[in-house]
Amino acid sequence: MSKPKITVIGAGSYFFGRPVIWHLATSEYLRNGTLALVDTNPAVLKTMMALARKTFDATNAEVKLIGSTDRREVIKDSDFVVLTFSYRNTHYRGIDCKISEKYGVRMCSGDTIGPGGIFRALREIPVALAVAKDVEELAPNAWVINFVNPTSVLGIALMRYSNVKSFALCDGHHEPHYRLSVLKEVGILPEDAKTIPPEVEAKLDLAVGGVNHCTWMVRFNYDGKNMLPVWREKLIRTVDEEDKLYANKSDYEGRSDAKAKYNARYALMLMDIYGAYPTAISHTKEYVPFWQGKGVLPDEPEPIMVFDADERAKQMANRWAENEEYAAGKKPISEFIETGCSDHATDIIESMWTGLGKSFYINSPNRGAVTNMSDDAFLELRCDVDIHGPRPQPFGEFPRGVLALQNQVLDTHELTAQAAVECDRDILLRAFMTDPIINSISDGKKIMEELLEAERDILPEQWYK
């Protein structure tokens, strides 16, 4: 079997840097290939190269390891180029969320929708398209896999404004773990199940999809029975447990729990409104206007908490310190190998390269899978995938109501991608005004103007001409 070359743009990634090393060391299909690590920070690159070398040596993996701070030095002849970069991520997300909060716009994550999602796209898209241009020249047959948020917006930008083969990923529906967890949750499979038996798979009709971070379980049938009511009953019990948890813990007054707090209650309320279950509620709760301000009725939860950039920065610093300890030999590399795991991107690369025939949730054009959305709608759907790329499996219709939200989010994403490419303030304002949580023209304009000024050091100069 030929040997794949995988190039990682952003080797120090919080989420991806370690898993790609671990998977290449342990995969029988990838451990004889080439791993090219790219990071613009020489110290970060040095650490990740040392971690990779120790891991490959300890596992006797015959991986050819190369690295550079200049991506053009190593992209040539790549089979896969994974985008996982982000410069001062928490710093700028903190700015996005803080300025937006001044005007009543609250984001618990701030990396996909709202002003935070829009401005993160403005920061990341120019880099993604510059990488794509290099790939077109140096590795025209490579697949570019975007793992940078907002993943759907960057995926749209690559689809619309480059000629590379590409798709985008999120780690939220990592297979086979996701479908296993769904079946365990309702008691169809036992907790210790590792795989889905063929006879169970044959009885399962599960439709999960939508725009990334705004995905929904719209159909869950098993052996002819509608399991959504069963799912809702379990959700109600989770809400009761959640209420007790937060009622008894005064430390939840802080902001470190922004993405998790009251998720079951938010999810139940959305399920009862739309008749579908939001599968990424830690994000989706910031996609709707309902919790941007405090309700007056007793069954309303509090407004969503705002992303805590300082807390995320601490988490990332702790993770990085551990990387340095492994790389320097202060922590045994055997521990890293024993506790490591694969990730969505390398699982997909492994299956594509070897023709394993596995299915994954991938962000790519709809191609008719969702029958009442456009063929080029950029959606996260379960796909069959091989070296020719992803092919979404038949999905059916999106229910009315949530369909409108899907289209509104897609329009916001499309306008954001266009604004980022053209550096056009009129189109940027249109993206803001299309966004589902911007409800005031004047406030939206002020947030936009203040963020353009506050992030002048990172945004392209064309914005200021």
C-alpha cells in the first residue's frame, strides 16, 4: 500500500496536535506515511516535533517526520492538508464577546454565529484561502480538511473561492461514538457496547444533521417505533437533575461553565418548539434570540452565560504545559501513548486512504440529501466517504420552523464568507443584520465598528482603506 502524506497547518492546535501524532503512531494503515508539521511559532513547532519523534520511536512507527515554520517548504506532494490553526484564539474571542455583551448580545462560545462567529471568520478565512492557494500550486491532488471554527464558514469559503478539493469537520458527532451513545442513551445497546451489531443497524433510522453547531435530530426510529418521545422523557429527567445540581452549587455564579450550564433545559425548550432535538446545544443556544435577555416567566432559564476567555486560556496553557513535559521527557511518553486517542480527521483520512467504507459526519455540500434545502447548502450530514470525497447519505426533509433557522444561519455564513473575501463593509453589515441574534440595527452597527477597530492588528488592511 502506498504511503500517505499528511500536512498539519497549526501543529500546536489545542484539539488536534496531539491526536494526529497518536493516531499515526498506532494506526496500522498510517504509521508508514509522512507527517509534516507546520507552525509559525518556532518554539511550538520544536515541542510538537519532539513529542512526535518520542512517540514514533516508542511505538516503532516508521513515520517520516518533517516540520517547518514555512508551509510552502512541506506542502508539496501532500495527500491531505489539515487546517487547524488559530492565532491568539482566546484573546480575540474574548474581545468579540466582551464588546458584544456591552450591547446585549450574549455568546457562550462566540466562534460560529453572532459577532464572534463573524469576526473569527474574518480573521481565519484569509489564512485558509492563502493555504488553499499554496495547495493548488504544490499539491493539486490533496484534500484540504478544515478543522478551524467557524468550520462551516471556512468550508463555504473554500468551496466558493478556491479550486482545492475540500470539506470541513467538527468533533461533535465523531463516529462511531456518536451513534453508539444515542443507542445507549435509550437502552437499545448496553453501556459497555463497543460496536453497533448489524441487526441493530438494520432496524435504526436516525436522521441527524444541519448547519454545523446548529444540528438537529429530526428523526429517530428503531424497529418501527418513534424513539423521540423516549428521548424527550430522558431529557426531562436530566433537566430535573441539572436543576438540583445548579441550585446546590454557588460556584456556578462564575462564568467558566458558559457552554454547559442549563443545556438540558435549553434543549428541552427547543425540542418542544421545533419538534426536533438540538444535538449541539452548547452552541445552538446562542443561535436563537430566546435567551439573549432574561425572561419574566418562572420556567425561563437565565440568559446564557458569556464565554470566559481567561478560563479557556488557562485550560489551553495547562494542556500546552503537558505537551512540553512529554516532549522534554519530564512525563513518560508511555503515558501519552496509553491515554491518547484518535480524532475525527485522522479517522476519516485513514478510511479514505484505505477504502475502509466507514461513514462519518462531515460538513460539505448537501447534494440533495436534505430534500427541501438547496444542493449547495453547506451542511453537516452523515456521509459515505472514500478517496473521492464525502457523499451525504439520504436524509429527507427538515421540519418547518427549524428549516427557517437553518436557512437564516446559512445566509449569515454565506454573507460572512463573501465579506471576508471582499473586505466589504456593506456586505459585512448585511451579514450582521441577517444574523439571528442581532436584533437592533444601531447596536449591530456599533458592535461591528468597535470590533473592526479593536482587531485592526489582525484583520487585513483592505478593511481600512
